[in-house]
Amino acid sequence: MTQLNLDPNIPDPDGFYDELLDVHQGLTKEASDALNARLILVLANHIGDRDVLRAALAAAKRS
């Protein structure tokens, strides 16, 4: 199985979290869920490696 980096790896994680919250500001629950789904697909496409994506799915399911 591919090893994922699950250690903190985002510079300024609090700033990123603020940006993530800001992009959801004013959205309905449905629109927010759709934005999250699009974000997941954009990031998955950027990663592109199916083994990495499978490992990420498994890690997310465990947590």
C-alpha cells in the first residue's frame, strides 16, 4: 500500500482553514456539499495516482 504523509504538511494551516471557511460563506448546505465534492475531484485529479487516492480513501474512512 502507498504510504501517505499524514503529518501536518500545509504552511499556515490556520490560514488555509480560514480560506476554506471563507469559500463556503453564504452557501446553502447543498451548495457547500457540492463545493466540497468539486474540491475533492480537483485535488484527486491533481494527485492523479490511483494507489495514492486509494490509500487516501482508506485513511479517510478509518478516521
